[in-house]
Amino acid sequence: MKPDISALLDDELEPGEASRAIDALRRDRELQEAWNVYHLIGDTLRRSPAYSPDLSEKVMAQLSEEPVLFAPSTQPKPVPLRRFALPLAAAVMGMAAVGWVALSLNSPLPPTELAAKPRPSSGLAAPVAERSPSSALKEYLVAHQAHSPSGGIQGVAPYVRSVSEIRQGGRP
């Protein structure tokens, strides 16, 4: 029957059907409430200002009359110990490391033992005469360096030294 009430409100019923819907509306309290709700919906859709101030007062009055349900409060979940244990352990270890470094830098150094001076030898050192290699050996070394494929030192430096030693030795 509610669709007939909605159609009556929209003026979409034939006269015979409309009179039957009005008779049912007069007798049934549930249909009267549906009629009021449909009018309220229509006024809201049309943005009718007639119901806006009174509507909030009615809603507040109906809310104050409704029974209050006391639901049990939810207990907070216990926080697992692991959530705080690892960061706490990391912080403690960090502070311990910083403290260890600070103490080791600020502590006095232990006395160091110095090496004892060597005792002077009782014997006298005899100067060793330096002998220069023979000129034939010098020429051989220069020739070897010039023709050796695996010379350790590359460049001009080995030749300059060898040639200067040969010239000092008396060869022109």
C-alpha cells in the first residue's frame, strides 16, 4: 500500500484508487507515518524552508526520548613487549658504545716503556774501502740494458747513470 501512498502524493492515482488510498490512510497509523516521511522527503528535495528550524528541534526531542544503550567499553589491547624491547635494547647499546668511546678517550694513558739505548760496542769500526766496478763491467751493463727485452726500469734514467759512471771512470 505504501507505493499507492507515494503515487497519491505525486498525484498519479486514478480517482477510485485515490479514494481507497485515502481511506486506508485514515485507518492505518503506519501509512500515516509513511505519508509524513514522504512529505518530509519531498520538502527536503525541494529545499522548503518551512521545516528546517522545526525539524532540528523535533530530531533533538526524539533523540532525548530514546533509551541510552550502555555498551561495554572496549579494553585496550595489550602492547606486545617486543614492540618496545628492540628499540630499547638498541638505545642502550648505542649509549654504551658512546660511553665506552668517551671513557677510552678521556682516560689517562698507561705509562709507556721506552726502548733501552743500545750499548756501544767495544770494538772499533774499520772503514770499508769502496771499490768501483771495473770499466769492462760497466760497458757490459750498459750494453745489457740497451738490448735486454725485460728491463725493470724503463726510460732514460738507467742510461744516464751508466753513461755518467763510464765517463767518470776514464773512458771518453
